[in-house]
Amino acid sequence: MDPNGRTAMTYRVGVIGGGQLARMMIAPAVELGVEIRVLAEQEGMAAALAASAVGDYRDADTVLAFAREVDVVTFDHEHVPQQVLRALVDAGVAVHPGPDALRYAQDKLLMRTRLQEMGMPQPDWAAVTGPDELAAFLDAHGGRAVVKTPRGGYDGKGVRVVSSPDGAADWFTALAEDAGGGALLVEERVEFTRELAQQVARTPSGAVRAYPVVETVQRDGVCAEVLAPAPSGSARLAATAAEVGERIAEGLGVTGMLAVELFETADDRILVNELAMRPHNSGHWSQDGAVTSQFEQHLRAVLDLPLGDTSPVAPWSVMINILGGPSEGGLSERFAAAMAQHPYARIHTYGKEPRPGRKVGHVNAFGADLDDVVYDARAAAAFFQG
Amino acid sequence: MDPNGRTAMTYRVGVIGGGQLARMMIAPAVELGVEIRVLAEQEGMAAALAASAVGDYRDADTVLAFAREVDVVTFDHEHVPQQVLRALVDAGVAVHPGPDALRYAQDKLLMRTRLQEMGMPQPDWAAVTGPDELAAFLDAHGGRAVVKTPRGGYDGKGVRVVSSPDGAADWFTALAEDAGGGALLVEERVEFTRELAQQVARTPSGAVRAYPVVETVQRDGVCAEVLAPAPSGSARLAATAAEVGERIAEGLGVTGMLAVELFETADDRILVNELAMRPHNSGHWSQDGAVTSQFEQHLRAVLDLPLGDTSPVAPWSVMINILGGPSEGGLSERFAAAMAQHPYARIHTYGKEPRPGRKVGHVNAFGADLDDVVYDARAAAAFFQG
């Protein structure tokens, strides 16, 4: 026993939200000797094994009672309201990431404003409070643009491409009905050549470690495939992306894992698309393809422990998401068939009821030849599609 | 949902015994989507997170009640009595490894007899029922030999080097007092150059996969360090060891993981020392150093799922055990210091109260240069010693 009465390293981490990101923290927590407790939204969620409580994360009393039993509170998602986060901080709870950082993940207008102050590369954007302002932005940007609700969007929800102010009419109506007023975010429609993601871990003490920048392939607004590191990426690209990630983590005071989604343009620029302050789908490859997975790194970071090495264990890693399909018959037989045909594939599953389009698992593969690795991962994942 | 009402792959595995081997099955179970339940000997053991029951594994009713809630029963240790195992099988429970295989791990005389029938390479041995027989064996083997109690030994317990029958006098007395009678096992003292271990997974359907043979370094009868694969091992050595492992797994009907501890002799023979029918300390390197860890492989095997790839992810892996020392102050600070100095080291801890000599965790490292990897692993582990 050490002076704090701890055996080994029995730090207690409390995770708010019982989804797959919380679930995937369980494995590294067990290996690190970190006790993990989850406040789940309901029974039987993905992280049920560690769910020590079930309750509403929007209720300050529920969250405070949960927080009292742990050393640090962190998150499966970014939806905990600011007033609940502030109540935790006021009660002396260590919260990582904290409310000051999380508000930039919760409000895309705040995020754009702050990144602009910091001189980060991003698409042209504006806050528009009505159709006229949106029309003016469209006129100045070739007649098309991306409109986003500043709050509440994920996986492509709350995002639309419009070519006239009519395309956002219902959102403006909702804004007008909201007593608080407000604005929509409009961004230029970037003609990107591909999408990238840069992950960075940062501790409360200020230590920072970047992962290799990866290429993400989206389908229907949802991440479908990740190639790590981003193929054909120059050393300059990798260094620039890492620098952008590190500067944002520092500038926004992020603690834990940060994911910066990026557009790469034909003229070799990168522009910040979205931020996520938690483990992220673009980093699932690291579970098998990096020395330290993003889930272990997130635990180390929020506990203010030294960060682990982010080096890849092989030249190439590929992650393919498994989405629930229209026909779900015999999923356990499909798993067995995929395992039999692809013993090299690393299959991860979230214990979630499949529904069309719902992320229910992913497959990782890694190796020396990118084509082989892509083939292996896609072929194994194909057993679960359709 | 598939026809069995399973979402994804919600097989349920029940593990008897709540030690670190059960604990280390939790992480791959979560990732595979396998539900894991543990029957622990007491509260607060290493595998507490998955402990759905606490009870005595020697009591058939306790074990049967536990077994009814799972699809297959497996083990953290080999101490479940045969009559309890038979009661499970009689009740229609899938038990892997089964009682017919486990009796060879539970009784070293049975094991030696069976391996001799199979023509496996092993040290000279005999069953001795009294001092005279032991004296005769000593005379025939240079005056020194290894005496073992056939049942109940582990980590060097129940094993003695003797140079006279007096050295086993108390064990003979105990045998005489035991109404069932019996014999001690005596083995020639092999002049080995080093110790090796061969791990093999086998499914109930008969699929078999061998891991690379490894070198194990013992101190005071306890595994201290493992080098994977065994350095300076010829292709012939690797093939011979794998064949011995596979033949034993098949010949003894082992299901799940089998570890075969081997002596390598100066004249390039390998001789079978001990068997373990479960994940084994000699395979902890595979958690970070192989595509499929022994813990995931054990789950796949006992569920009769296809086995995963056993290839190493790097040319060399090294595992160093962390033993509780006389001074335990500030273990959590030591963890942080080890992490800070060795971000590449993979630290695993078992959530156990440290006691001198007790295994409380291990460190893995892997990479391209054996000397570097050994250095890294030893240097990180050194933070926890003494």
C-alpha cells in the first residue's frame, strides 16, 4: 500500500455515457489497473460491464453522486450540459476535458471563432442569423455552402449542403422560436481531395503526444474506413497536421484525446472541419496498430499519467466500420465465418442491437503492404455487411 | 438478432477462479463481444470486474448454479476437483478443457505415464512408493534427482531436488497416512541449457494453432522473464517444439490453451517438464507481441470459434514479471515513473495486494532489436522491484 492507501494503481475513472467509446476504455483500464465506472443512460448498453450507475447525464444531482465515487470524470460523448459540468467543477471534481474546453466541441460557432483567433487554417465561414445573411454568403461562395446547426450534430446530422436560403428555412424558423435567438454556422463547401484526421492526447500537466495523421473515408456522412497513416502523405503534411492538432489541444485547453477532422485540398492545404474531445472513430486503428491505443491514452491523459508511445506497430493499419444492415440474420455465424477466413483480422464488437446504419463494431488489420491490409480488412468486414 | 436470439456474438463464457488469468480474459472478451462471468473465490480478487458470483469451486452445487448461466465453463486454474468437473459434464455443461484432459494437468504421474505411451521426449522418471525405490532411482541417476508431489504443486511448490531419500521423508510419511496410498514422482535432474515453453491452442472441433516457442527464465522456481521467440532457436527447434505441443494437445484432448514447459539440453534435445491447460505466464508477451493474445485465443478455443493468427507483430518480444517486494511504498508513483521513462513499455497490473514474491503485474516490450527490447522491458520493470 502506498501513502494514499492505493494498491498498485487503483485510480478510479468515471465515464459519463455508456456507449462503445466507454466500452472500449474497459480493456485498457483492466490492463492498466485503473478502476473504471460508467454512468450509463440505460441498462444493457455497450459499456454495461462497467456500468456502476444508470441515470440522466443532464441531471446535476445524478452526475454529482456518480462523480463522488471516482478520482476523475470523463466522457463517452460531448453532450453533458455546461451547467452540469460547472456544478462538477464547483464541487471540486476533476473533469477532463473540462467545461471550458468542451464548450468548443459543443458549439461550432464558438469553435470557429476561437480557431480564427488562433490563426488555424479553416474554411471560410460566417454566423448567419437569417436568410438574407445566408444569401449573401452563398453569393460570395459560388452559390453553394454547408449550413450547420451549431449544437447537437453528429455523424452528419445537423449538416446540410444548400444552394439557396430556402434550404435552411426550417432551421431559421426554429432559431426564431428559440427565446435565446442565435445563429446558424455557414461554411464554404471545400473542394477537398480527401479527408484526414489528426489525433492528439494532452494531459492536465500539459504533456502532448500526436498520433500519425490518418485518412478517413466517409460514406453517407459516417466514417466507413480509416487508413493509418494517411497514404501518400508527405513528411510536411504529417508535421503540419500534428502541429495543428497540438496547437488546438493547447489553445482550447483540451485534456484527454482530441480528434481534429481535416480536409486536404488540391493545393495541399489542410483545413479544420470538426473537433471531437474524446476517443474518436478515426483512432480505432490504434487498438491493434499502435503501441498505445487511443483508449489507453485517454485514460492516461485524464488521470494526468505519463502518455504512452503513439508509434504504429506496423507500416500500415486499416480500420473498417461494421454497420448494422437491413438483414441481421445469423450475426454470430457471420463472426465465425469472418474469423475462419481472416485469422489475421482483429474483430471488435460493441454488444449493440443492430439497426440499419448503426455502428455495431469494426475490423482492424495491419501489416507491411497497404493493398494486402486493405484487402484483409475489407474482406473480413464484408461478412457483416448487407 | 440471429436465430438463437443473440445480438452480435453474445456468447457467455464462465471462468472458474478469479485470479489474474481470469482478469486478463476480460479485455479480449469485451472486444470480441463475448460476455464473461467469473466465479471468484472471494470478493475483491483480480477479476472482480467480471465476478458475477463468489463461491467455493470445490462445491458441485455452487459450480453447477454458476454454469447454468453460461454457454461454456473454463478455468483460471486447474484445481477444480474431478468429481465437480464430472458433475458439470453429466449435467450437459460444455467444459473446456474437460475432465479427461485436466486430470493430466492435475496429476503429474498420470501425465508422465501418458506422455511415455505417446513417445513424447521427457526426462527419465519413476513412481516411487517409498524410500527404497527413491534410493534405487538416485543410484541410477548420479545420486541426485527431482522429487515431486503428483498433485497440488505450482510455481516451484511441491518440487524438491534431493540427494538422499531423507529429503522426501515427510512426503512419504504423508503418503502413508493417506488412506488412498499412492506414490511420489521422481525425475532425473536434467542438465538443461535453458528452459523453453511451447503454447498451443486447440478447439473442441480439433483445430490447432501453435505460438512461437519462447525462452523462459526462472528465478526461485518462478517465471521471471520470457523472450519470444526463443533467441538462437533453429528452425528445427521451433518445428520440433510446435510438433510436441500439437501432439500433446491432441493426445490428451486438451481444449483451450495448452502450455508445455520444456528443457533444452546441451545435445539439442527438448524434454517435457510440466503442462498447464490454461493461459500461462510464458504467453503473456502475446498480449502486445502477437496478432492474437493467448487470452483471446483461449476464449475463441473454448467457444469452438475459429482460432486467430499467432504471428508475432515484431521480431522480438520480452515479458518481465513484476513481483511484490519487501517495500511497497508508493506503487502508484512507481507506475507513473515507469510510464514516464519508458513510454514504449506495455504495463499490465492485476489489482492484487502486493506481498513479497507475489506476481502483481508484468511489463511487455517489443521491437526489432532484442538487446533494446530486453533493456526497455527490464528498465521499466525495475521501477517496481525491491
